[in-house]
Amino acid sequence: MESNLVLERVKKDNVKFVQLQFTDLFGAMKEVTLPVQHLPESLEKGTWFDGSSIEGFARIHESDMYLKPDESTYAVLPFNNGNAKVARLICDIFKHNGKHLESDPRYILKNAIEEAKKEGFVYNAGPELEFFLFKKENGRITSLPHDIAGYFDLSTVDLASDIRKDITIALEAFGINVEMAHHEVAAGQHEIDFKYSEALTTADKALTLKFVVKSIAQAHGVYATFMPKPVFGINGSGMHVHQSLFDDKGKTLFYDSGSKYNLSKTALSFIAGQLKHARSFSAITAPTVNSYKRLVPGYEAPVYVCWGQTNRSALIRVPHYSIGREQATRAELRCPDPSCNPYLAFAVMLKAGLDGIKKCLLPPEPVEEDVYEFSSEELEKRGIATLPASLNDAVLEFKKSQLMEEVLGEEAFKKYARAKTLEWNDYKIQVTGWEKKRYFESL
């Protein structure tokens, strides 16, 4: 969409303000709001801002940078803003010298996508984002789920069905094609799925979905959280990602009718690459201390580094598809959670898969049994590794990975590792409620 077309849309839509949106290195959404009369200059020359206070961006003496709107992301916010309509544009970040900011997560993903295109691949992704809705009492957030419904329950017990409908309508206003919205397994837990697309567009949509879910929940007087494990003893929230490689003509490169599971050699090598690097990219796909409260056996979250088709305890699953829908051949990575930065997550997932293709790797034999039932001896016999057990373990694996440094670039790699190390160090000196309950009176 060219600048004059955006300006025409703004005029037609009677927009008064424009939000310029971007994320920090860890996926937190940021925004700068412009009165609409300043949009032409922003489209042409960018909008300057101080990046020194944005997590993972720049040091004080390198703080001057500017936002350049991506015109294809234009959308009018569908929320009630009174008489002043607001539009949004997602931005790329540039340094004062006109070069891309190397630690801009969107730029990091663009680099990975460009490498894939040079090899003849278009990387498609379709995430399934889960979240919880909690009650508010006297304006304060509680730990009480909004309902007591379960998986796919009807609206008679699912109090959030109207909220999900409003979320779907709002997402469609952003041009997001919602394929399914339903109640998840745990009380107060929900999932919204949208149609897959090229990875950069999908990452933009994933962040938009989180923004929309939180906004609609607030309008309904409840609180939405994408925290991976907000409640002890019940299922956590994941972000399973369906992935495939297409050629530039829109034909899948994952399908081969003559092989097991109808997977091509490209697909098998892609899976092998992700299995090889799963422990290394865990700090990106499961990036918080809380992420590892979800990645434990027994709650449908994958812990074991293996793959299969019917096996939902495996890290990578190859979903079934109906006859005539061979284009739907894909690999579902089940370890990411919705606290991750989707730009970084898709970048490391793609590069891990590409590494497998470049090195002609093949995955081990698929595992269709319930891996949670395996003994430690059986796991060792089959060579099945486990994901890191904590953020600290994940960061240690991340730091050792040459591929992760290559994906993020030296500066972002160091900043990310440093920040996550500090996050772990802060956590490990906290005195938790569990410790007080267990030790306070007995010691």
C-alpha cells in the first residue's frame, strides 16, 4: 500500500489519531500516538523517538532512532473511542544513520525470512494462542477464573462465549481471518485460532490478537492474561505453531505421497533441525520463569524432544489432514507459549528448520506412545532428550548456541541472554508462598 493510499484511507475513515506500534526485544507492545496531520511526514521520513528506555534496544549515547510505518498493517481500531477514530500502523525501527536497528525483533525475523526465500522457501506459520480470563472485584484483578466450563463446552456454562464473539468481530476488523474460537481445557481458559500466513504477517497478527483480547476483556470487566501457567494444578496456556514451507508459487514443499506420514525429505529435515536445536531455542519460545511451570509432564505440554503424528506428548506433531487437502501438510511445534515474542520465536524456529535442511538431517524414528509413561531407562535407550527444566537451564543452552547468535545477531543475542539471566537471578532470591507454607512453622 503506497503512502497516498494510506492517506486516502485515513481521510475516508475519518481517523483523528494514529498509533505507531512496535515491540521491545521481549515482545512487549509499545506505541507512539500521532495526531493525524503528522502522519504524512511519518510515512515519508519516519517518527523519531528515544530508544534508550526500551528494553533491549540501545544505550543512552545511541538513543536517537525512528519508527517507519509498514503501510500494509494499516487498520482502524474497532474499539469505542468516542468521536475520535484511531488507526494503527506497525513499524520497523531504524537508527539515526538510516540503517535498520539490528535488535528490532521484526527486522530479525525479516532476515530469517529473506534467507529462506533465497533457498526457495516461503515459511508459513499458524499459531494457536491460549489465554485465561479472570474476574475483577471492585476493579481489582483476582485469581478466580471467569467461568467453570471445560473443553469445547456450550455457552450455557461458558460465560465467555460473548467475549470471544466480540474478540472475533474485532479481529476481523483488523483483517484477521479467525478460523475457530472455543473454550479450552481449564476453567477460564480460551483459545482463538486464525488462518495461517507468511511468518511476518502471522507475527503481526499474533501481537494484534493479544492487544485485541486484552482490550475486549477490559471492556467486559474481566482481565485477560497470556501468562503460561497462572494457576497451579491445571493446564497452562500454550502457543502451538503449525508450520510449513511453500514454494513461491504457493505449492507445499512438505508433502510426498510416497513416504511415511506423506512427508517430503524437506519436511523431515526441517523437523530434524528443530529437534536438534529445541533446547537451544527454548529461552526464546518459552522465555519466562513461569514458562517452565507449564513445561512439566501431565498437562499436555511437551517436555520430551521427539516427534510423531497421533502423539500429543511429543514436541513436534504431524497433524492428520483429509484427502484432497495435501496443502495442509504441516509440522506442529508444541513447546512455544504466548509469553514469547512471536518475531523472535518464528525466526529461531525457521532457522533451526533451515539448518536441518542444509545439513540433510533426518529425524529419529517417530514415537507414538505416551512418552510421559516412559521410564528414565526407556528415554535413555531411545535417545529422547528433555527440554530445559527452568529458565536458567534454557539460558545456559541458549548461550552455547552458535545458531541462536547467528539468528539474533551479536548485539541482540548478548542483550537477550543478559536480560534473561538477570530475570532468573531476581527470581531465585525471592521467598515464595510455597516456601513459607512448607518451612515457616516447621523449621
